[in-house]
Amino acid sequence: MRRESEFRYSKLAHILREQILSGYIKPGEFLLSENELCRYYGISRTSVRKSLEQLQKEGLIIKKVGQGTIVSPDLVIPESATKVIRIMAPAPSHYVDHCLPIIIEAFKRKYPNVEVRLLSFPSTNFRESMRTAMELGHAPHLLIVTDRQFDELNQFASFASLQDRFQGTLDAMYPRLVEGFRRDGEVKAMPATFSPVYLAYNARLFAEQGIPRPEPDWTLSDFLSAAKRLTLDTDADGITNQYGLLFSSSSSRWPVIALQNGYHFQPGSSREALVRTLDFIHNAVYRERSVTLCQPSYGANSKAFVYEKTAMVLTTAIEAAGWAADLSFEPQIAPLPFGPEKASLLVANGFMIPTHCPDFDLTAQFLETALDPELQVELAKTTSFLSCLTVNDQVCEEEDLRALNIVGDQIINCHYLSDMFEDPMLIGELEAEMELFWTGLESADSFADRMIRIIAGT
């Protein structure tokens, strides 16, 4: 835990330092308050204060008692004599933390006279930060976005069409990924990494209870039996401290259950399938009590699985890549057993180039480095991320790829949230309306009717 705390405060210090040195926060201007920094970047007040102390020692900021923290009014930012690529990305981001440093290092070996600067902004107000940066004349060369952020942009004319420059690379990618970043017939983002939502499990905990490992043909009944046997009071204090499954209420996780049961969040979709989905969740959490819920603070918040307090978790390769430093076991991949349709959600990150990019050719060279097949294989081996290029069979077992719905050069029956929700604002509306359901205070029947009305716009 100490290593994680040190990483968080040094990371925030780096984020704020780059915002200051890039001119996004100008001399004399206030930083976000400590409370806002805690909330936006998902870290403790102690880590925030350590970050600010570090910047104060460097002479970048001054604390004004009773007012807040400002960038030092006397700070002079020297002009860089080298070429610079500015990358804007949301924070927190597992891809930015674990893949981007390797990509930047590979790029600098090829272009040693080019400096790469990363500007990270809170995911919760990323669009606003991007707009402000452009208004201040700090337009980035490159943006890193999630598929959900991409879907919420709506201003696609402000970003370059990429298929002409990168058609060869796009041809080497999974077609399903590329389609998710296409608008009005043009590819507006180059896929960077992706993952279907899948079920990870701790094989050691299965073995301790004499439970066979999940097979490709395991059933919902098999899953429920295993989850019940894996839910334990391991220290005999009368409190359950190990659960079969960790389940997140995040909209990037629970809809998998609906998809597997044939509900696709469209007007006219089967009410029966939706009720079956919602009732399964209530049964598992509140009747059988073999599943524990977590509220999503960042991503799906899978700490309980990492610390071996649950035997299974719905996750993604993007999230799982962030576990490496804290894991004492090797997570395994199980096929999703929740319904007759072998479907899943799809999440991805992508690169976008603004139409007013200061140097399109240099930025394109950075992307060509990032998506080089050899580097993509290296990233897959060293970080556990999946490559958007069809090279994952060089790293992953065929059985694991099939459990991820990846067959050859195709991703089978996996859906972006944007496939299901034409209006991305509807996702947030549903999240807000599900509060009583998640606490068990609204029945599956009652909420199913309300959800159907919301989706139908009535």
C-alpha cells in the first residue's frame, strides 16, 4: 500500500507540474482546491498535500493562507528549443500509466530531439478541460479518449479523418474496434487498446474449496454453485469476509448480464429479459448473498478481488493491467455464464488528432510508432493490455481469446455502450435512477418498468 500511495502523490505532482509548465495554469492563477483534487483524481488528502509540498519545494506554487494555492507569480517558463508533442489524456487512466511511457520511450529512440509532454485532466470534466486548453492556445497534438468520451464529444468536425494516412494500420486491426471510432463514414480515432468485459477468477481460492476450474461450457448453475461455496467467513467472527463474485454497479459492467440474457437497451427489447437480469442481480446480492457490490469510484473498483476478498470479478484487460503491482496470484479468464447469448460489452481507448494540430506529420509519426506491430506485441507481453492489431494470438492462449469472444481476426458479439444508447446522456440518467435498485429498495419488476420508460423517452 505504501508503494501505491507514493505512486499516487508523485503522479499528481507530475500532472500539475505539466499543466503549469505547459501554460495551462498561468502564473498567479489558482489551482483546484484540495477537496477538488481529491475528488477529481481519486486520491487521499494526504497524497494531495504531499504533491503540493513537492511543487512548492520546486518553486512552482505558493500557498495563500485562507485562499488556496496559486502558481508562483514570478514563474518564468522558458521557450523550448526542441520540437514538442502535447498529448492530452484523461486521469486516472491505466493505459496512460502503463502503456504510454513505453510508447514515448520508443518514440524518443527514433526522434531524440522531440519532447513529448503529457497533459492529464480529470475524467469527470475532460471535455471542458480540452475546450479550455484550445481556447488558451494550447491545442494538443493528440488526444487519448475512452470510447465513452469519444461518443460524448459530438464535435467530430474538429478532429482529423485518419483513414487516408493510416489505412494500412487500420486494415491490420479488428474491424469491430475500428467501427466504434467511425463517424459519418470517417475514422475519427485510431484504436489504441481494447477489451471485452470478462470474468476473472482466482484459481487458488477455487482449489481451496475443491471447486473445479470453469470450463468453456460451464453453466449459470455451475457459476451460482461455485459463488455460494466461495462465500465464506474465513476467520469465524460471524462476518462474511470472502465472496464468490465482486460486482460493480458501473454501466461499464452490469449491462453484460442483460446482453447475455438478450436485452439490448433498445425500445421494444424484451421486458422479460430485463426482469430476468435485474432479478438475477437481486437474488445473487440480497437473497443468496454470494455476490458483493462495489460502487464505482474509478473504473469498476476491483480492490476486493486484488486483495483476495472475492474469488471472481467482472473486469477488463485495461483494468486488470493496473493490478500487476499488488497481485499475489495470477488471475485466470472464465467464459461468461450469465445467459444463453454469448455476448459482452466492449471498452476501448483511442487516439484523436485535432484538425488544428500544430504538426500533423510529427503527430502521425508518433502514432505510427505507437501502433508498430513489434511494439504492440511487446506491450501485450509486458503490460497485459490487448493490442488493437490482430497480434494477440502471439501472446494469449487460444482458450483465453475464445473466452474473450476473440476468434481469429474478429471480435464476436461484443457491443460498445454507444451501440445500445444512441444518446450517451441516457447512460448517466439511468445510472442516477438506479440508486434504489442497487440498495435493494426497489424491486426488479418496478425498476424494469421505469427503465423501459426512460429508454423509450416517455
